[in-house]
Amino acid sequence: MSDSVHSKAFAIIGLALSLGCAPSAEQDADSPAGTGVRALVGATVLNGTGADPISDGVVVVRDGRIQAVGPAALIEVPEGAAVIDVSGKYVVPGLINSHGHVGGTLGLEGGHYSRENLLRQLELYARYGVTTVVSLGGDEVEGVELRNEQIATELNRSRLFVAGAVVTGDTPGEAVEVVDRNAAMGADFIKIRVDDNLGSIEKMDVDVYRAVIDRAHELDLPVAAHLFYLDDARRLLDAGADFLVHSVRDRDVDQDLARQLIAQNVCYSPTLTREYVMYAYEEVPDFFSDPFFLDEADPAVLAQLSTPERMADVAASESAQRYKEALVQAQQNLGMLSAAGVRIAMGTDTGPPSRFQGYFEHLELELMAEAGMSPMEVLVASTADAARCTGRQDIGTLEPGKWADLIVLGADPLEDVSNLRSIEAVWIAGNPVPGREH
């Protein structure tokens, strides 16, 4: 991402029980959540940077942040620390969704933006191991308030960063007014949409988005750009866009685009599940019988999506079938750009109706692997690189000084990305996420 990225300040006994472990003798049962010192011992630790796994690892957490991490032979557990045995497990950073939408959906309806709905969705993401969400559009003041509250050692729901309203306008002046309103509200990003919905609407004019990007950079705000076409990707990069948050889906990308992305330090978020969801409900999807999904699913919503009439409408939709083809193109382009060294950030566009938060992030990981990315590359794109691409300095890796946002897994994610579903506990700021106790 360009140097214009704008960064904003952002009872251990329950923790042990979240893993099904007994607390150690040193544990202080009266300590409030998020305080004190605790040490996770015995697991294989993947720190998110792409470094080799640490066998028999130790992760020391103090007051919600990582104090030390490394092999047991080198890391001394502080005297009096609460020791949690995670032998045989795998510890990874919490997943970061660099492109979601939070707050507006209830069931299959939009228009329900509220603090209560935000918290419900952030808690849902957290139970799936998605410990941070960058919401790129539709954000209101309640989201900013929750963003401001999350620098807290007692946090146990997903972190949230916001873009405010998606910037629109027929003229540069109209669009810049939206940028200024978002900035005044406290947005972390500016989001623009340069797409014609398969030829059904007018795209934002180049002069308009150039004015938006210039004004956002004056305000030290990065610009995330929704796109579809390769030519628009090139123009947006020429205009100074900081982050491409959908795949190029009209034709093959090339080395010139890869070189430009790398030279400008711009990240690419493939957002593959967005294409998938556009045609997924032409039939009853396989995941409707997946226990990992059904644990959190609303049966009434599933029934609505499974009616014969609705499925027939999707199957008959020309746009749905074109998006099915677009997914194939998107995966092919992701494989090429990742192999060329472009920095990839996991993103999903979850949040709108039928784009299931938390679960679709795991579908995204599998689609990324199908595109040719290795399990380690997928993990890094979903942790360290997603943090870098969204300007976050204190999350994304298991390193000293970072927030202790992490997942304890029962299976090795480097064998198969689907093992990132083997969640046994999720911790945010060192606190157990309710509902993920095993």
C-alpha cells in the first residue's frame, strides 16, 4: 500500500477452560479478563510471517499483548504466570478480513444498522476465528464508536475498521463532499466503486475518482477501489489507488499489472466468494449440510434461500451465470499475481444478505488454495499481509508487542487450509471468545 495509509489509534481461568484445560496452580482466579500474565505452552506456533513453524512453542501474553514467543528451549515462562498446556495443537494469528461489511443485515434484509447488530456480527466473525474486519462501505457513527472502543484489554469480539459511505458522485465536487463527510466521521479508509455491473449501470468517471483519490490523500486516508475490468485496474493504479479490493474478472492479467502493483506497493484482495455467492443459490449448496456452517446458521434464512422459486430465478439469471465464469477468471488471475509476488490480502465482501459472515471467510481460504496458493501463502495473506495491506501495525502476527489475537487449532493448517476450521479456541486481546469453548 502507498505511504498515504492512515493509521488510527486503536480471568485467565475462563481462558484455560476455553481449551478444556484445568488452570495451573499459579493461576489467579480473581484476575479480571485481559490482565496478568499467561503462557501457552507445547503447541506448534505459526506466527503469520511465513517463517518456519515453531515446535514446542511458548507464547507469553501480558495485559492482552504478546510479550514473547518462541521455542520452549529459548523462552522462559515468567514466574507466577498462568500456564496453559496446548500440546499437540497449532496456534496461529487470528484471521483478518480486509474487505467485509458490518452492521446492516439482519436475516436477508438490509437497513438494520445499529450498535446491537454490529456487536452481533462482530461476535459471529470472532467465533469463526476472524478477529478483525475492515468494513468497506455502509458504515455509520456506531461503527466508528466501536472502533474507538477496541483498544481495550477486555476485548473479546472482532476488531472493526470502517470506510463510512461508499463514495459516489456525478462530479468531482459531489464526490469530494462525501470524502469529507467520511473523514469528519472518522473513517479509516475511503471506498470507491468503479464497476458497471456487467454493463447495467454507468461506471464512476476517471475525473471523479482522481479527485476522490487526491482529496483522500490530502486527508491521509487510503483509497480502496472496487473494480472488475483490467483496464480500470491500470487506470486506478495510475490515479494512485492504494488497494484493489476485487479481482480483475474480464480477462487475463499480465506481468505489467503485477509489476505495477509491486512497484506501487498496492495490495490485491481477490474477494472470490463474492462471485460464488452470485450463483450459489441456483441449487441447495453443499455447505447447507456442513456442521461448521450449521452451528451458526438461522434455519429460517436457509429455508428462504432454498425455495424452488428462488433457486429457479438464480439459475435463470444471465448475470449469475456470467459471475460463475468470472470466478474462474478471478482464480486464474489470483494464481498468476500471487506467483508473481503481488501482496495478497484475504477479503470476502461478506455482510450483505446471504454472504455469511465467518463461514464465507473459510470458503475464501479454500478458493484461494484452489487458485494455486500454498497453505502458508493463504495463511500469510489472511494474517500478516492482510494487516499490512490495511495499515494495521499491532495485529496480524504473533510477535512481541502485537495484540494477542490468535486461534488454537486441532489440526495442521499447513497440510490443508481446511484445517483452519479445526478451531478449539479463539482469543482476542488474550481473552477467550464466548461460544468457542471446547
